Amino acid sequence: MPKTNLGKWSVGLILVMFVLLFIGSSLTDSLYESVPAGSTILADIIGRPALALSMLVGFGAGISALVTGLISILKKKERALLVYVSTLVGAALTLFLIAEFLFPH
């Protein structure tokens, strides 16, 4: 278990990220089943606001978990495995988002 407050925040933010991404993906199947996806991010936010906002806040939580985890590990000398895992998950999410913006499909 994390000992520092930043380590606890990092683990908590990763859990929040997973919950929000799960909620967002379930909204796709239930609430917005008949609404088509927008061609741009702004069009998608306007067309499906609850889905887009839950996903965006989830991505923000993942990136925040990366930052707080790095600060906790580097400055506060946190050594808890959960903090390392949450930092790695946040880093993977960040790399995924960078790749999506650089190479859209």
C-alpha cells in the first residue's frame, strides 16, 4: 500500500480512470446506440456529451495518475508496487493518446 499522499492519489486516480472509461463504454451501448460518432472530437462532444465527457475526464485522471505517481516515486521516494503499476498504466494511456493524435485512423 502507498505510504505518501501522492502515491495514494495516483492509485485512486487510476481506479477513477477505469471506472469512468467503463461508464463511457457502457454509454456507447445503451444511451448512444443510435447516435452516430462525430467526424471530429468537437462534433463527437456535441453529439454525445455524456460519453465524451466521461471519456475525457477518464483520460485526464489517467494522465494525472502518471504525473502524481512520478512525483511520488522521484521526490517522495515511494516504493509501493501499486504506485508503480498506476504510473505504468498512466504512461501507457499517455502513449496511446499521443499515438492517436499523431496517427489518427
